[in-house]
Amino acid sequence: MTSKVKAIVLTGNGVNCEMEMAHACRLAGADVIDIVHISELLFGEKRLSDYTFLNLPGGFLDGNDLGSAKAGANRFLHARIADSNEMLIEELLQFISAGKLILGVCNGFQLMVKLGLLPALGGNFTKQSSTLTFNDSGRFEDRWVYLKANAQSPCIFTRGIDVVYYPVRHGEGKFVPESEAILQQIDKKNLYALKYCTADGNITMDYPANPNGAVSAIAGLCNETGRLFGLMPHPEAYLHRTNHPRWTREDLPEEGQGLAIFRNAINFIRSKIF
């Protein structure tokens, strides 16, 4: 018996990539795809427990007040579900403890980091130990970048991936750990799932291949189980060859490279019983 894949794509004020993320889940074979506003969770109209795959899309949640996704993180940590004694963070932690999957892209990655879901060293999911801050360029970066996957990472989402090409669209994408000790643990446990690289796969700190100056060129992180994953680049923005900026000049496969992230997640869920 395999699990039915029920994907929830969480939206809110300022989120703008929910349709693309839902479409990616659809193309990858999810059985149910619901786009749900954060207010529906807060009022108890929808429950995370009804789903197996939580998607946190990109955008500018709450206008990025207090810094990218910080206001959204505070809401998760301190908001109570209406007509209930349960906190929203408790429902999220139950979702994680059930072994289900979470993917955060761009603003969604920022939310996961500010919440403490990533890198969540030692399994502490509510202590922020890193941040995503202003790009070294001092400006919003909208460009395509190459990414090198870490074959030693426990990340479920990047299995079978080597070098991929995705777009970035962010002003606060620079990954910075709280301390050198945190970075050493990330390295030791292979929690860096993706790093910025050159076209031939060499990890780089050089701009613009590394578009934000991320420490150790980190573009994506997972937790120790590999079931929680966040990245600054947008895989949902490359689902078909016509999404590629050079699709009229290069012989490209019909399927865009971003779909592999979602297919890996959905195949993993199907292999489990929740």
C-alpha cells in the first residue's frame, strides 16, 4: 500500500508563486493539490494533518516587514488556532514529527530559516541558527544560476540531481550561519543540498554565479532527515523547456529541470504509509 500524495501550497499576503508551485505538484503527480491561505489554518478551516506535502512558495510574505519572512515566522510561532487551545507551531511540529515533507522556495526558504526549521541542528525546529540577508550586490537579483547538488546530502528532494539551472529572484538571499560552529555542523552533516556553481559544476563565491554572496555558496539546505528542504532559486519556474531563457536557441528536453525536485518528493511520499 502506498500513500496518497496530498499537497498543500500555503499562500498569504504578498506570496506570488503559489500557482506555479501548485502546477509543479500537479505535473509531478500529486493526487490532491490545495492552495490554502494562511488565514484558513488560523481559523481552523484547513488542517495540516490532512496533507502529506507542505509547499511554501516565494514572494514577499507580509511585505517582508522585520526582514524577509520574519513577520510570517512570528505568526507561526505565536498565533493560536481559532476556537482551539492549539498553537499553529504545534500543528506544524506534529506535521514534521509524522515524517511528512516540507519544501520552501525563496520566501518559503526564508520562512523556514527564520522559524528554525532549517537547518534544525539536533532536531530543534524552533530555534533560529542562521539567516538570509541582503545580497552583497545591494540590489534585487533576477537572473538564472547554476547549482551543484551534494551527492552526500540526506536531502530527499535532490536525489539523482547533479548540476541544474534555475532562476533566482530575491533581494535577501545571502545565507549566513549564526557562527562558524553552525557552518561546521552543516558541512559535517552534509545539510547543504545545493551550492552556487559555474556552468561546469565548480562551486563558486564569484558574482554573478553566486548572486548574493551566500556563505560557503549555500543555495539550499535540508534538515538531518532530508525531509525538510529550502532553497533560494525557483525550481517551479523551470517546468518546461519554454521557461528556459535560451529555449529558442538551444536544443532542450521538453521537461524543465525544476520538476525533478517535486517528483522526488512525491515519489518518496508514495513509498511511505502515513
